[in-house]
Amino acid sequence: MDVAVENIGALRKSMKIVLAKDYVSQKKEAAFNKIKNEASIKGFRKGKVPQNVLERIYGDRVKADLSEQLIQETYFDALAQVKLDAVVHPDIKTFDFTDEGGFAYEAEIEVKPEFELGQYKGIEVEHAEITVTDEEVEQALLLTQREMAPLKVVDDAPAKENDLVIIDFQGFHNGEAMKQVAGLEYPVDIGSGRNGKEFEDLLIGLKKGEQVKRSVDFPADNANPVLAGKTIEFDITVKDIKERVLADLDDDFAKDVSEDFKSLDDLKSSINEKIRKDKEKRAEGDIMDKVVEKLINAHDFDLPARLVAYEINESVKEIENNLQNQGLSLEAAGMNRDDMAKHYKEMAEKRVKGDFILKKIAEVENIKLADGDIQKGYARIAQQYNMSVPEVQEYFRGRNNMLPFMNELLSEKVLNFVRGEATIKFVPADQLAEKSVEKEVGGDQ
């Protein structure tokens, strides 16, 4: 096998591969012999069909199948021969059998970027101090009061904050009914935010049996892509209103929440601790994000364009799948694939760049996955999807490729190593905000 390599871009190379006549002839003979022993051709016994007849009838099919087989069987050997590390599947530009009886093909590939590691130990990150205010505790207490309140049917009074309103509704955009924006006997918990403040506020003041038409201008950043940036007209019929009967916030209420609490102060103390733990968990995620951001900013190298394009496509596909589950397409949700690709480009570049950096750190620090790491990965997935660990293991055995799962676990292990080496400084929130403003102003100059 002869392999010639040509640089056609920063990380893009063209491999021209020529396979020898003897090798190709053996493969071609084997392919025809297989057909010869299996083919049923009128006028000939099985296994006795002349070669020229086989070539006339099956020649094109053998060439097509053999071309694919030869490429698959030799591509990775060709990479190894010229010591190239491709990061995506090859783009086969040309292939054909040569006049001499051999086979030649051209594969364009993208290779891993070569770069020197910048700082990855002792990264300094600032984060706001974790505090819990009395107001936050009070808001959580009110939410607990709300969740525990029994419901009482209301016949005459208008709907208000904290009421559960049962409605029939249909949404319209530009006069057309929206299949995904409709419901019968649909419960709306006013003030919960589950259906969006804009929609919940429409119901305040309505009475049981009332039918109204109301419109809402949804902001462009609305979490629901079907509604984002649109003016939706709603036909609403109020079927029922249920009022929450709120208990007094006293020691008896605390005891009703849990027998562990003897007083309202005990309940408040527990709420304070839960809020603190939640904030600490979120803070750790923010710190990890800042560590990755600093890692990425500390390195500058070219990225394989096709790998970035793959990551962009995966992000867009995820949105498409989510919409399809709602019976929508991108177009029906008012989205454009090209605009989405631009939106996800920076994110994809960061993901690809970060992955290369973490893998480089793994090589330098000799960080590898142990069996315990994999078992922890199985256990985490089992908990997340309410499965048993054996079920998760069986799922992965059913997949021929565990590489994405292993890569994710290794990246997490490397990132945890970098996080452990980082210096985290907690500062007052207002001080951190001032620095952020100064940075933005300085960046605009």
C-alpha cells in the first residue's frame, strides 16, 4: 500500500492511497467466487458459471461492494502507516480501480491540533460568597405554606394569586389555531410560574363560567420556543376555581410540616440550611464553568472545522428532537436552521477546544479511567433515569460503541483534577459585581 499525504489546510490533509494489484486481485477473486457458488443462472449449474458471464452480470455490483470493502479494510492501516491521528470520519473524494489492476482512493481528513499546554494548575477563580438572607428564608416558608394549603372550591369570587384555576383554552397566532397551545380541563396554578407569569396573570379577576379573549406578547427569550417573540391570542373558558386555605405560620404549622420540628424557628433553620446547600451545589457548578473558561482562554490553537460542524449539528438535532416530541418542526416553531447553527457555533468551538485541552492534560498527568470510575458512571445514570445498575450495564452492552460514555467520564475526571488544583476565592457579591462591570467597561474601550 502506497500512501501520499498533502496538506490542504491548517488541520486538513489529503491522503492518496494506492493498493497493489495482487492484493486487489485476491479480494476481487474471492468476491466472484462467493457469487459463483451462490448464483443461480439459467443454463449453468451452481459453481460452474464462466468468469466472463459472472463479470458481465455482476461486475458493477462487485466493483461497488469491493470499493467500499477495500476502503474500510485499509483506511486505518493507511493512517497508521503515515502516523496521522484523524478526529472525524474521512471524506472520500475519489475512488476507482486502476488500469494496472490495483485500486486507488483519496481521503480528506482532519487531524488533532498540536499545541503546548498553558496554565492548568493553580487557576484562580473568584466566586460570590454564599449567604442566605432572611427574605430568602421567608419566601421559601411562604412557598411551603402554599404547597401544604388545602383547596376550597370557589363559585362567585374572582380568581386571584395562589388560586388553582381549571380552564379550557386555545391559542392563536396570526389568526391560526396552534395545536400545541391548547388544553381542556387544564389546571393553572396562579403565582407558581409553571405556566409563565404572562399567561397566569391573564386569569386574575376572572370568575367561574366566564369566557374571554386575551392576548399576550411573549418575550423573545421565553423558554418555550413555540411562544418566544410571538403575540398569542387566547380563547379562555374558566371551568372551576379553587382557593388555597393558607394556615397561620406558627409552631403548629411547623409541626404539621414534619414531626422533626418543634417550633417555627426549627423549620426556618432547616429551610436556611437547605437553601445554603442548594447554593453551594450551584456555586460548584459555576466554579467548574469558570475553570473551564479560564482553561479555554489560556490556549489558542486551530480547531478541526468538521468536528465543530458535527457539534453544532448535534445541538440543533437535540432541539429538533425536542420539538418533534411536541409535534413540531423547526419551521413551525419559528426557527431557522442556519440561524441556529450560528447561535451554537461559539458553544461548539468551546466544547471542542475544551475536550482537546482536557485530553492533553490527561496525557501529561497520566490520568486514566479505573473500573471504579466506570461503576460510578453507571450508578449515576441509574439514579438519574430510575434504573438499576445492571440495566444500565445491559444498555451499554447493547450499544456497540461505549467511546462517548468513556470520553465523558475521562473528561470529568480530568476536570475534577484541575478543579482540585485551582484556587477559589470567595468575595462579597457586590465586590464581584463591581469587578464585572469594570471588566465590561474596559472591554468596550
